Amino acid sequence: MIFPIGDSPNPEGTPYVTYALIAINVAVYVLVLPLSWTAPDPTDPALQEYIHLVARQTGYTLSPQQILARTSAYDLFVFEWGYRPVAPSLLHLFTSMFLHGGLGHLAGNMLFLWIYGDNVEHRLGGRRYLAAYLATGAAATLFHAMFSPNSGLPLVGASGAISGVLGFYFLWFPRNRVHLLLLFPFLVRLTVSARTLLGLYVIVENLLPFVISGGAGGIAHGAHIGGFVAGLGIAYWMDRKAVQGQPSSYAGENAEGNGDRVRAWLQQGRLDDAATEYFALAPEATERLLEPREMLQLASWLVDAGHPEAALVLYRRQLRDYPTGPMAADAYLGAGLIQLRAGQATAAYQHFLDALESKPTPEIENAAREALRAIGRHQGRKRPLVVP
């Protein structure tokens, strides 16, 4: 068996929302756990419905008396508050995320949330992270329900929402290292890239079983897939918005800029005017407007002039227009340094590794390696996290 036990690098600060979500899930489980040892109320109208459902699901191989003997008050609680596709409820769409089928189900989900949640929360911020968690959890449940619309079985668990978190992580932190513990046949500690591990999670553990089973079975593979795709889609949309958006320091500029004037100001060394003219253009009008060297020149000036947000947009647009080439490494390094100074070390980490793989000049390579060493020291390590 293989268990994830941590990841690196990790962000600064405390992931309060992640910890709160873990605490709520655990608290709900502990509070309702005594119902597992309590007989159901025979007058509860849901009891007969539940017995009929179980009898149908088991092919009527069990008598009503046998089903009743195996039913607890906890089963009815989950039946009432879990999400049942045959009786959809907006309230149950969210309450189902905080119910679990057992201690192993809860422990596995909370372990994944603890490992992967902090980086995503730090990147999104607490409020947006909570909104994304709930939204991807709802999307996961609805996606699963599409393939079993007549099912009366309740769907419970936080795994759909956590799969949404994994979708964000897959796109934003692909080069992070995930530490695994192999328990059998030997006790071995392994380290793999996040993108490799999460790719296997989606394809091997969910997509293939989902296709083979047709969406049936006791594990909600469809919810895992739906949540992951939802998180991936939102993260992609946010990245695209970051490239296409207008930096706040140049907000309010009209979209009537002139590309020829941008180049003219650059040639004359009037970088302030060039930046104003550039960000007055519609984002699509800036595609390949400037050469990589010109974009680096303007981005460097923006950093020195106290406009790091605008410089980051420019670096991102350079990588949009020229993802490869001799100056791609410069853009990766520049973007990473801005994010590092802004406290986004884990996001910067991805860029520094990209810089090293983009055929950098010796100067850029040394700067990227030093930045990685700085992140490694900050993580409490004696050497860089990864130095290819």
C-alpha cells in the first residue's frame, strides 16, 4: 500500500480554511458516530423507504427483517442528509460533502486535504478557496448524478471537493514533490512529481474504473473525475484571466492604444509612455506586438518603477506569445522572482524550474539556481529542493 505523507515546497502562513474544513468534517463524524450503535426509530417514515431501497439494490436477497437488523440510526441519517440523485436537493448537495461512510473514508479524505489544500488556499486566498471547494464539490456530485439519475443511494463524502482541490494543484503546482510511504513489501519512502502522481490518480484510480464499471459501484469515481475537471477548468480560466487582464496600476486606461506608438516610445527610451500605451491596448491586440527583448526591457522597467503586478502580466504575455526560445528562460525567471517577493514561493518554484529547462544563459541559470536554494533554505532544508 502507498500513502502520501506530505509535499514540498509549502507556503508560508497557516491554511486556516483548510484546517477549518478538516475540523468540521471530523466534528460532524464524531457527533453522528453514536448513531451507528443506535437502532433506528421504527416510526421514522424514511425507514420503510430505506428498507425498500436496500432490498432492491441487493436483488431482494435479504428480507425486510434482515435489513432492519443491520440498519442503524446512522444509516438513516446519511440517507436523509446525503445527496440522492432520484430526489435532488440543493441543501443536500452541500451537506453530503461533510458526511462520510466510515473512519477510513474520513481519514483518507482529510489526509489528501491536509497535504494538498495549503498550497491551493495560499494561491487563491481564504474566501476564494472556500468558494472553489464548495463549487467543485457540488460540480463533482452533479457530474456523478448524471450517470445514475434514478439512484436512491445517498452520495456522501468530501472526496469530490478534494478532487477539485487536486485539479487546481495539478495545474498550478505540477513540479512540487509529493512524498509517499510504501508499506508493503518493504517500508520505503518515495518522492514523485505532483503531476505524475495526480495524473495516475485520475487515470488509473478513477477514469479506468469509471469506464469499466459504467459509473456503478460503491466508489463514486464519477464524482472524483467531475471535481478534478471542475478544479482544473477554474484554474485554467483564472490563469487565462491573469494573462488577459489589465494590471491595477494601469486600470482605467481606454482600449485605444496604438501599437506603433508603443514601439516608438520604446525606441526613444520613453518606457513610462510605452507601458501606458501598451496597457491601453485590448489584450488580444498585444499578441506578438513586441519582440521578446522589448518585452523583457519593458518588464524590467516596470519592476524598477514599482509596478510588479504589471511586470508579471508582461512576463506572462511573453510566455504566451513566445513559450520557447532563447529568452523564455528570462521571462520564467522574472515571473518567478516577482512571485517570490510577493510571498508566493510555491508558484515561483515552478517558474524557476521552467527557467532551468529553457536553455538559459549561464547568468539566468545561476540566478534560478540561487532562487531555488533560497526557497530550500526557507523550507528548512540544507540543500535546494530540486536542482536539475
